Amino acid sequence: MKIRSVYAPTDSCEVHRDDRGLIADVFYNASVQHVAMIESVPDTVRGNHFHKSTTQHILVVQGSLQYWFMQVGDAPDTWSGSSATFVDVRVGDLVTTPPYEAHALKIGPEGCVFLALSQGLRGGRDYEQDTFRVPTFIG
């Protein structure tokens, strides 16, 4: 798991501010195959899965969530949620989920709207082709 604020510049992503507001690069020279906007009601859970080949990015645009995660490894049939941990994710945070990292989202008390951006199979008819469910592991 990697998390960064889109409001802070990086080596490849710039932030431009002036009296009109802000323009923040989310990606630069990156291949993204699918983008979905997801609205969630307060205190619900999403996820409880991992991807074997897809890298998924979550950009919170409204509200908040807890991002729970843990490495599954090459033997997902030996699942144990005991080593899961979480980070609090707020507006402007971009969380990157690599393959073989189980993830679950606990939506904050105000609800949440986020963009899910995928590098790999994840949208349309391909939605479930690289999604592997795991038992809930939110503590």
C-alpha cells in the first residue's frame, strides 16, 4: 500500500495554485484502463478482496474512509486476516493497492465519494475477472 496527497507535488506530479484555485496532477504518463466513481453511505464496508494482476488506486473526493490492507502472498488459500492494518484516508488522498494486497474499506461517518482508477482488468464486463474475495478482516 502506498498513500500520497494529491495536494503535495512529487517528482512526476505537479500542483498549481493561484487566486482561482488549484490544479493537482493525479497521474502523469500513466496507463489507466478504468475509472469508476463510487458513492458510499456512512459506516458501510466495501472490498474484502484482492487482485492478482490489477493495480488499483483510490482517490477520495468527499468524506473519509479507513483503508484496511494486508499482503495475501502467492498462496491466497492460506488466508489469515490476523496481520491486517489500516490507514485513515481523507479528501485528496490517493491510495495505491498493488496486486496480492487484500483491501477493505470502512466508510466514515459522513459517507464517502471516491474514484477507483485501475491499471488492469476491473471495469465493465471484466469487473470480476481479477477480483478474488476474502473473508472480512476489518477489526
